[in-house]
Amino acid sequence: MSQYVAFTEQDAIRYVQKNTTLFNIDDSLTCYEFGDGNLNMVFRVSNQAGQSIILKQALPYARCVGESWPLTLDRARIEAEALLAHSKVSPGHTAKVIAYNPELALMLLEDLGHMQILRTAQNQGQHFPLLGQHMAHYFANTAFYHSDFYLTAQRKKALVAQFINPELCQITEDLFLTDPFVGHERNNYPAELEPEVSKLQSNTSLRLAVAKLKSKFLSCPQTLLHGDVHSGSIFVDQSQTKLIDPEFAFFGPIGFDLGSFIGNLLINYCAQTGRMSDETARQTMQQHLLETLNITTSGFVQQFTELAAQHCQDISFADATYQQAFLQQVLQDAIGYSGCELIRRTIGLAHTSDIDTISDEKARLAVQQRTLVLGQALILNAQQVTTSAQLAELLHQHLN
Amino acid sequence: MSQYVAFTEQDAIRYVQKNTTLFNIDDSLTCYEFGDGNLNMVFRVSNQAGQSIILKQALPYARCVGESWPLTLDRARIEAEALLAHSKVSPGHTAKVIAYNPELALMLLEDLGHMQILRTAQNQGQHFPLLGQHMAHYFANTAFYHSDFYLTAQRKKALVAQFINPELCQITEDLFLTDPFVGHERNNYPAELEPEVSKLQSNTSLRLAVAKLKSKFLSCPQTLLHGDVHSGSIFVDQSQTKLIDPEFAFFGPIGFDLGSFIGNLLINYCAQTGRMSDETARQTMQQHLLETLNITTSGFVQQFTELAAQHCQDISFADATYQQAFLQQVLQDAIGYSGCELIRRTIGLAHTSDIDTISDEKARLAVQQRTLVLGQALILNAQQVTTSAQLAELLHQHLN
């Protein structure tokens, strides 16, 4: 990493002009930085004709807390390699990497600026009828083709080593799976929630269930996960869905990505009660979110089952009964992780704009109380759910 | 590995004289090779006063099948590093590494020649009253100190990468967890066993349970395992127990080592019916084997529990309820793997002398039938067992 230097906008223009053939030599290029994440700089370089490309560079520290929280630049390699790996098996739903440079911890990406970030769009009440179907394809294909069902054990072990990602995983281990449940000064919630938080943190059944989910996150390398599938990592429009930002990628439990996504849909569901004043519009939106969730989980199970039936390479895992039992456990894990996501986005360090931009304080607090109750119900009841239909039923009970 | 050259006895003498201070310059050294394994050369270098040292060198192929099965020399590094890691936490029960040379794929080891290989001694009907207690200490300490209870997630991930061991793991994946259950030309059993083997391989519940055990072996890096704890990897005498040969070491499910050892005790138990003609002596030996098994499992659970209570570093795993649930699962895994060991040593490629040296063919067949029945019972009933006492009860049912 000795060559590393943090780019300015001029550096970005020079780099793109030198390393791609997208622009003509005499194009007048403009560039602006618009990273809203905390770990990276993101530049858009465009010419006068509106052609553009994204240059993303990892910073050697977490921007939200300044230079006091150093982070490995190796995450740029992980991110690029995860995008490339996921592109091979779900090209329609993975942002395209045009080039990457490990020394400078940067990559060039297709510009998805004509699409919207899912979280922003959902906060505006927009519907995306194909989202569930697309996410199911992405989850099933990325999970199956990097699992023991498909990879030889030797290839899988090499990939596990390639994607060992200690620093980014630790952020999840701490912020997602530990702090909200055991208490930590990094936690972040209004004083009014203290009674609920205190009750949650003293619930021993909940702590036991979350410890099992954390243990799996640490020691269950089932597949190459994206590692951070929240609504801010997804570009959408009416016809397409594309995942970005897998810098948290590592080999972990299949249910983690699916659970993170489900959790984000449910956060938006709960938040809409405080966001949309038109009751009909709100109900329609919430119905759409639940449908998306159902299509995602049932589509994931169905497509993974089909992939396993057709392309399973390991004779020990070829039985349909085994595959069914395996997927049932994946679904249960996903439900558990979705509950963690609801809780950690409510009381942990990193929140979501779905909830935090609800201007009415009372309405916001009601949403936060609801996400906490729902999150706990999901974690505590996950092991009773064996099908997507039962998950829909569980959600129906707790959302009505 | 460009420096690698397979040693002769003269090379071994020269290497030891040059690289240790054990012998005087004018000592007359003798050397002989006595490796009974298939993957390595093992030399004993001694002087006229009876001082001695072991030089173990990995061969670049599996000796039993000649040069047609090439194997990485990296396993010498894995073996040396695993011995060093296990020595730190269970020094009394791990063979001492004096030096190791990665280029030559060799290491110098303390000579344990004054002790006996457990399998040989047990085949002769010898008792080792401290064996269970020693193995419990070894299993509990090596498992705990390399687990998520003790290691930081970052340190653990680094160790997981250090001990990725694809080639040796594949031998276990194939010979231990696949071939005997799905059928393979490598399997090795008398024609008379065909009906039992055929029945075993068509038992779908068994295949489902074994698939789960294989999935855990592939994707559950709970701790740094020895990876090959059979009775031939254990030196014993009346006061000491020392583990050797961890070239199969990798991060896997804690129950695997414990299960392998239990399986070997039960193989010897079953084999004694065909070995010892004196009924009183045989019953005493079998009783001793069961006691050793009980002391090992209950001692393991007790000592792991104590270590977790005193030295758990991860706040999420500090609850006694979680630790108990975790150890229950470990015990169930161990029982499952012990059943696999009984079956694969009966019908798979690699057998044990416990059974194979029973000269009476009928008696040998009866033992083989019994290990097959017992192995299946253990795999199929593992999930019903929650304590070591219940395991003792399960064994009592099936051995009487």
C-alpha cells in the first residue's frame, strides 16, 4: 500500500482519463465527490455528453469518526473481488466493476446514477414491483454458487481465505450482534426508550438466541456474503435492481444477507406509520413491502432448491430432504438476523433515515418502540418458523 | 519448497548433529526409520548413551499408494504449528517440537519411544487409568483456548487462515464422511458384510444425519482441531498421555476430535470380544474402556465449563445457559462423529489393527457387524443425548 494517496477530484479525472477508454482525449471532464458513506470517497467523473463513470476509493479510516478509527485499505480489494464473484452468478443484480487498483485501494464502477438508492425511494413511498424477485435471484445464486453444495472443498477453502475480512466483520460483530443486546456506550437512543432497552437487555432468552446468531456469524462460513445488504446498498428503478458496496463481504451464514434485507424492509414498514399521513397510500406501501418480503423469501427458497436439485456437486448434499432441512435452518437464521437488524438500527450506533427523519418526535418514538417489539418477536420465534408462509403468518400476527 | 530433498538415515544424522546441541561432537550416532504412517518418514537418531531425538519428514505423496497420490508438504508446517499451539494450552499432553524447518518439511521432536502407542497397548489389553482424565484436559483446553469464547474475532480469523488445510481435510471429507455412506470403490470390507453395508447406505435418516455432520466439518470453524485423534496418534504410559501427528489440524467443529477418540475407544471395546479369550479379563478391559470414555466426555464438559466460566472473553458468550447449550451441541456432534469413525474404520479405506488383526474370521466379522450397528445407533440417536450420563446410558443399551 506504499503507493496509496487519497484522491482529489482532479486526481480522479486524471486517473479515469489515463486508465479507461470511456472518454475522448479532448473531452472536458467534470468531477464531484458525493460519498455519503463513512469509509470511502466516491467520485463521479462525467463528460459534456453526460457519459460518466464512478471512481470509489477507500479511506484509511472511518470518516464518521475521523482518523481515530483506522481501517484497512484491504477492504477495497474485498469489495472489488466480491463484486466480481457475485457478478459471475448474478450479473443482473451486481454493480459492474470496470477496473480496480489494489495499491490505490480504488475501483472504477459503472455509474448507476440513473437509478435510485432503495432507501431514499422507499422513504418517498415508491413501489418496486420487481424488487423481491430480483433480490431472491441475487440471494439464491450468490449463496448457492459459493456454498458447499457447489464448490469443491478445496476451492471453497481458498475462497474463505481470500475473503477473510476481520476489521469489517468486527464492525458487524460489535454494532449488529453485541452492543444493542448487552449495552455499550456506542449505543444511541432517546432516553424515552430506556425502559424498553433495559427490558430487552435483561431478557435472557433473547440474549441466548442472539449469542447463537453471533456464534454463527463468527464460525459458519457457508457462503460468500455481501455482508451489508441494507436499503442503502441497493440501486433500483422500475426494471432493475443492483447491489453495491460489499466491502463487508466474507464467508458467513447464508441467512445473514437475507435477514439484513428483510430487516430493512420491516424497518421501512414500521417507519411508514410515522412518515405517510395518507392512510390508504401508507397501507398500500406497507402491503407492498410485505409482498416484497414474501416474494424475496419464498423466491430465495424456491430458486436455491432448484439450483441444488440441478447443480449440487457434492453427493452427500444431493438429497432433497437434506436440502430442505438446510434451507429451513437458513430461513430461521435469516429471521433471527432480521430481528437483530431492527433492534440495532433502533438503539445501536448506526440508524436509518427511514426512522430518524420522521420529524414528529412522538411518532418517531412509537415507530422505535414498534421496531424493538417486532425485532424481539422475530428473534424469539425464529426457530418455530419452517416456511416462508409461516414467516408471513408470524409477521401478520405482529404487524396487525 | 525448492530446497526439499527426502532424507536418508545419514541425512537425518547429519541434520540432527548440525542443528541441535543434544549430542556431543564425537558421539557415535545411529539412526533408523520406523514410520508406520503413510505420509511421512520418521527417523530415530540415538547416541551410544541412549539419548535420542525424532526427526519427522513429510513425503510429497502418500506412501501407501505410492507417488500417484501427491500431497502438499505444507502439512509439515501445519503439524508443527498445531503442536506448538496445542503445547501452549495443554503442554503435558502434546508432543514437544524442538525445531522445525519448513523448507525441508521436517521437524525435530522429543522421543516418546519409552511410551507406547495407545492402539498397540489396548490391543494387548493394557489399562491406562489416567487416560480419560488426560484426554479431557487436552480436548477442553485445546478447544476452549482456540474458540470464540477466548480468542478475539480478529485473532481467530488469522488463525483460521493459518490453518486452512485443504488436502488433508479432503482425506477426512472423503474417507470419513462420504465414501462409507454413499458407496465408493475405495471402500474396503468383506463380501459377507455386503447386506449390512447395503442397508446402511440406503438408510435415508442416516444419510441426512451424516450430511449434517459433513456440513459442520466443512463449515464450522469452532476451534483448532488435532484432526486425527485415533488411538495411533496417542502415546501413553501409566503416568502420561501425549498426542502426536496433528497434520490434519484445521479449524473445525469442537466435537470432531472428541468424537474420533470416543469412536476409537468403542472400536477397541467391540474388537476385544474377538481378541481376548479370557472372559473376566475381557469384561474388565471393556469396563475400563467405557470408564475412560465416560471420564473423557464428562471431564471435557466439566473442564470446558470451568474454563468458560473463568476465562470467557466475549461478553455475548458469557452466560452459563449459552455455554451449556453450546456444549450440549458439541457432545451431540461428538457422538455423531464417533459413529462415523466406527463405520468408516469397518467398511472404509483405512481400518484399524484392533479389528483387522483378529485372526478368527468369524469372530472378526461379528465384531465388524457390531461396530456397524453401534455406529449407526450413535449417529441416529446423537440428538437425543444432552449429557455425558445420557451417552453412558445410550452405550449401555447398545453394548449389553
